[in-house]
Amino acid sequence: MSNLEDVKNILQKYQIHPKKTLGQNFLIDQNIIDKIIKSAEIKKEDHLLEIGPGLGLITKELDKHAENVLAIEKDTLFTKILKEFGLKHTEILEDDILNYIKKNDIEDKKIIANIPYYLTSNLIRNLLESSNQPKDIFLVMQKEVAKRICEKEGNILSVAVKYYAKPKICFYISKNSFWPSPKIDSALIRITPIRKYQEGDKFFFKVIKSGFSSPRKKMINNLQALEIGKEDLEKVFKENNISVGIRAEKLSLEEWIKLRDALVVF
């Protein structure tokens, strides 16, 4: 079942055109929306935080299933539209989500969002590195990014997510479930925090960023930016059974942690 006509009517009423630059692709497939609600295992007593509700297609369903929903929308016009729906259990707040995270306690929140792809990495890092992480996170994101996050090896985002949380792909979503249709398929990923951010994590991510600084080069060469001699690095690699010729993307989280523990003494 599609909500396309409802979306088009709202857009026409308010003379809105979807903005490609803002990644405005509306999820119109009601079956997919229902699957998101089911996957999130929503209870009446849950405190839900929806990021970027847009035209409220997911918001309306959240309002039916929980008695405490906060929907944060950056767009002034979308905020106005959402407030006209008269939702019973939902507070509509106009704000930038990254600013909101910095200033407010989200520890009891279950996050649900269909967000623009360009915001994905920054949002996840801010949620997981917050001193008061949310209880659970459900994000619709680019399929390939979701798959990379869940793989044993990966990029900086993948390592960061697995360091702080347990990621799992709930299901894939066809690009045809959106309007306008994007060029790529999506996925709903569940990210459940398991580790709190600590001050010592700064060094861990300094090591990771150095390792990934030139992805095509051997990581041992990149790590010399930490002002550690190559001979010392070779010794650390050998002691931890890590190949001196390895590239950063091939390391597992466990190997990154071993390197962190070994390099912190230098």
C-alpha cells in the first residue's frame, strides 16, 4: 500500500518540492513503515525520539503505538505541517538534532529515523559518543553503508559503531519504496549501545584516524603520524599477530583494540 497520493496532496497544498540537496526522499510504502514499527518492538511506555519526521508518515504510526513521542524536525514548514495533524502523544520540536543531542538527556530514548544519507555518519557518531547514549537506535540508511557497518572489517564508521554498540540489519528496503526514488536501495539497521563513551576513547580514535589517513597505503606507514618509530610499530604488530603489510580496512575491532592497548605506552 502506497502513501504517494497523500504525500503529493500535502506537498501541493503547501507548494513544496522535494529538495535533492537535503536528501528529501519520502518513505511512502506503508508495508515498510509497518515493518519498521514491528522491528522497533515499540511498547506503550517507550520514550521515542524520531529524527527528521518530514511529512509524518512514520510519526503517525509511532503516535498510535507509544504514549511519549518526541519528533525533532529542522524544517520550519514541515514542523508547521506536523503540528496540524493533531497527534495525541507526540511533541513536535523544531531544532537541529545535533544541537539537541548536545543539550538534552536522551538516555531513555529509543531513536527512530529515516534520515538523509549525508547525515548518517555524523549522526551515529554523535549518538554513540554522547555521555548519555540512547537506549536503542533504528535508522533507515543506505544499504551498502549498513552492510559495511555490520561486517567484521570496515571503515572508521564501522569500527566506531562496533566499538560502542551491537549493529544488526533488520531488513532491506527497495528504492521504489521512496518518492522521489533515490538511486540506491536502503536498509533498516538496529544499533544497540553496549559501551559508554570514556575520555580514554580519544586516543583509540586517534589511532584509528591515523591508520585510515591514507587507506591505500600500508597502515604501519600511516601510524608513524603518531610519532612512533617504524621499528617500534613493527614490533607491536608482530607481538599482536598483525601483518605489517595490512591496510586499515582489513583490521577487525579486536585487532584495533590490541593496537590501542599496545601503542598507548609510547
